[in-house]
Amino acid sequence: MAKYNKVVLAYSGGLDTSIIIPWLKENYGCEVICVAGNVGQDAELTGLEERALKTGASKLYIEDIQEEFVYDYVFPTIKAGAVYENKYLLGTSFARPPIAKRIVEIAKKEGADAICHGCTGKGNDQVRFELAIKAFAPNMPIIAPWRIWDIKSRDEEIEYAEAHNIPIKLTRETNYSKDMNLWHLSHEGLDLEDPMNEPLYNKEGFLEMGVSPEMAPDKPTYITLSFEQGIPVALDGKKMDGVTLIKTLNKIGGENGIGLADLVENRLVGMKSRGVYETPGGTILYHAHDVLETICLDKATQHYKQQIALKFADIVYDGQWYTPLREALSAFVDKTQETVTGDVKLKLYKGNIINAGVCSPYSLYSEEIATFGEDEVYNQYDAQGFINLFGLPIKVKAMLDEKRNENK
């Protein structure tokens, strides 16, 4: 192995990165500087510095990038309407680019020889981290222990930790692979690896951001979200910054059993994986934004934007945030959002989000034109000519088919 004097490690304090610190020192003889990007994982940051230093790191940076995460990554993705494979709201996917960007900044500041991450060789995160690193430090060496060490499983990781007296919070029975930020919590591994197993939503300790729909209150909760140019700015008339708004919606949505997603997704590396996601606030925001667009966007723009959303979701999922195509698509999306301003009222009830009203100063909906009652602005007879022209290709083909059949 190459020798490095100083390595910056993307550090979470979880099982992977905890054992990577002594592994790096043993195999590279290097100083290890840890960097944790605070994207809203809250309790996971408690005691993190002490844990990193005790495990052998010389320093830990805890970088609060929550605001950047929300405004530069989350909100642009909501505005795009990007959802991966109809269910996944990209919680891990768009958190990795800002974390990696900050890690590069610190690596340059510290004069590091390499950057290390704890992503497995089977996952998507290795791609997301490394593409972001390449975007800001194209010549920086990257160390990915899971692709080169002898450890083959999470059980072996626990054995390594025990042998090196590394304190960990996991046991073999609670060893789910989780990722937490202010947007979501993901669960993978253990019983979830079998798609036939129902998630243990009602088991104590499984859900952390809310409750199952069955355990939600019997009384609905009404909320009103306000948007300005596609960005949520207020809840029930109270202005809020993005970070506070998402955290508030997480609490409200979680209490009402909102935002549980169980899916088998197609990973970038070619395999399928099963994950369970908790995204209470995000699910509400996506729903409200979609509702508002139905009255603010014309049909052609709305339908074309749905095609863009599919590509945008793939780009985010595949770690290609820092690319010309993502920037170009965001420019298109921003143009569509210039009139996406207004209020959306929703009813939350036992895991369901039910529309309860929408209004906008830029609404394209006209009750006077759409009414089933009497009106003086629409001549229904005009529809006859429209249908004749719109259906002309169908009529001509049918006429010619009849003629050909007669001549057989």
C-alpha cells in the first residue's frame, strides 16, 4: 500500500468509519483527521468528538451545512419534482454531494494526501462521494477500505471493533444499516433483506421519526404550506427558514404516520436492494408542491417537466450533482417555478395526505370557464370543429381501411 502522511476521513461515528480509523493507521501509518457533515442527524453528533479521538483520530471537524443542504440541494430537487422509481425521495442521495464538497475543502486546508470514505463496494454512496471529490479535487487519491480490506461482512466489522476495543452502539441483533439526516432515515439489512418480510413498524425502536399509520391519532391534522417561486417559506402563516420548516414538518408528519416507504430499488452498481425510508416532512412538501403546480403551470410545461423530473432523479441518485446537465436542468426548473407561488391546505390522517384546498395569485384555473353551470365565456359548439380536426387522422384511416376491405 502507498504511504500517506495525512488522510481526511468522511466520519459518521458509525460502525464502518469507527473501525476505519485504526485500520488506516495500521495500514498507511498516517494521521487521521475526521470530518462529519452536520446535515441534521441530531443525536448522532453527541459525543462524536470524544469517540473519534479515543479511536485514534487526531482531530474532528463537525461542519454545520444544514442550511446549504436544504437551499442548494433539497429545495432544487423538490422544485424539479424528482422522485427515484416513484417512491424514493433521495434523502441519502442529495446529502452526499455537500458533505463531500466540505470534506474536500478541509482536506485542502489541512494539506491532506488522501481522502477516505466508509462506503461499501456494493452501494451507491461510493459513487456519490467520489464523483463529488473528483469535481473539486480531481487529482486527490481516494481510499475506499471496503474495496480492499479483508473484512467481508458487518459481523466481521463488529469482531474487528471488539478486538481493537472500539466502542460501538450496535449489536448483531440491531445491526441495521441506517442513514439519518434532517430529511429522512433509511433502514437496510437484517430481516429487510428478504422482500417477503414485512417491516417491523410497530416494534419499539424501529421507527425513529414517527409512528406507523395504525398508531397515529384518530383525529386529522390540518396544515397550510406557503410557497414562493417553488420554495416553501411558511407553515400556517408563520414564516420559517427551510431547516426549521423541514424539522417542524417532520414532527407533524411523523406523529400522523406520514412518509413511510418500503421499496426494492435498482442501485447504480447493478443490483437490487430493499430499503425502508422515513421521510415525513419531505413527503408533505413534495405533495404540497405538486398540488400547487397543478394550478400554476400550463399543460405543456407541466407534462414536459414530468419528463425532466425522471432524469433529474436519476442524476441525483447517481451522484452526478456537479455536472453541466444537472445545472442546465435546474435552470429549466427555475424558469418553471417563477409562478409557483401560493398556499396549499392539507389534511394529514393516519399515513394519508388529503388535499384540502389550494390557491395562487398566478392560478391558471378559471371557475368561470370550467363550471358545469351556465356561463357566457365558452361556446360549447366550438368543440365540434376541434374534435373533427383532432380526430381527422383516425377518421381518414378508418375510411381507407373500409375501402380496402371492400375491394378484397
